[in-house]
Amino acid sequence: FIPIYRGPSHTYKVQRLTESTGYSFRIQALSDAGEGPFSEVHVFNTTKLVPPVVKAPRVAQLEGTACEVTWEGLPPMRGDPMSYILQVTVGRELDYKQVYKGEDTTFQISGLQTNTDYRFRVCACRRCQDVSQELTGPFSSSAIFTLRRKESPPASELRGAEMAKMRSAMPSDEQFAALILAGFASLSIFIAFVLQYFIMK
């Protein structure tokens, strides 16, 4: 036996115990007169730890009426793999409904309604290999998501953009003058070539 406490208190909290392990405790009273006998041994067995709480998930809007929910994964606990449960509640509903359970840390949901609040929460599950048991940890805090309709630009902006494209496609005054000069130069060269041909002939 190893002494872990000595003092006047009637209680003591033992921390940092190992899970699935048996511990034996005994107690002894002390006074100025000396030490009393030890009590009977009490055996205490620790249980397996449940997974810690997961951070609140993150929600990103996708195309159409869909969104993607992601969360941070947890490492295996003493070799036991982790899976996750994702739940959602819609609008003013109080009861959460499970929409996903698996090992992935991301999930996409489609068919959402616009301008409606969705609350997502996630928890981790420890799949104990030695006893074929699943331990569920506490749920995370909720992440609120509202699907927003992507508004199209007003018709006036569309007409303005079309007019700008048309103006950009039309040549400017300087470009138009350059085209005329190039045309006259080409015509002069052609006439000179024809005259030279007939004179030489």
C-alpha cells in the first residue's frame, strides 16, 4: 500500500486513475497517542471513460438547398476507434433527430428550406473492442444555420452590364479612324499595283 493522504479531513479525492483498473483502499486513524489499526480493505474498480465533448460543428452553405456540416475528430482512446452522431432540430422544434452516424467528420444535407433555422450538434462514440460496448460522450453545443436564398441582380443592373458589353465591343473613335486610314492605304497599294501591271504590259 502507498500513502496518498495524511491530514484532518474526512474525505479525499483520488485523481488520475487508470480506467478498467482495480484499486484497494484502507484507512488508519492517527492521534498523539499513536497509530490505530487499519480498516478492512475496500476494492474499487474504475470503468471505461466516455469520449470528451466535441467542439461545436461548422456549417457551410452549398449550391441549391444543401449545406455541409464538419467537426473536429477525436483520436482513438486506448486503441478503441471513434464514431460520431450528428443530430439536427428544425425551426422551433425541441427534439433533435439523428441524421448521421459514422466515422467521417463531415456530412452533407440537402432539401433544406430557406429562411429556416437549423441547429446541429454532434457527439463522439467510443467503440470498445474488448467488451463489444459503445460509450457515448456528451453532445457539443449547437451550431445554428439558416439557408439564405441567393438573390439574382436587379434587371437594371443586368441591362447596364449588357450595355457596357456592347460599348466595349464597339470600336472607339480612334480605332475607327485607324481602320479608315488602313483601308485607304490598302486601296492605294492595290491601285498602284494595278497601274504598274498595265504600264509594264
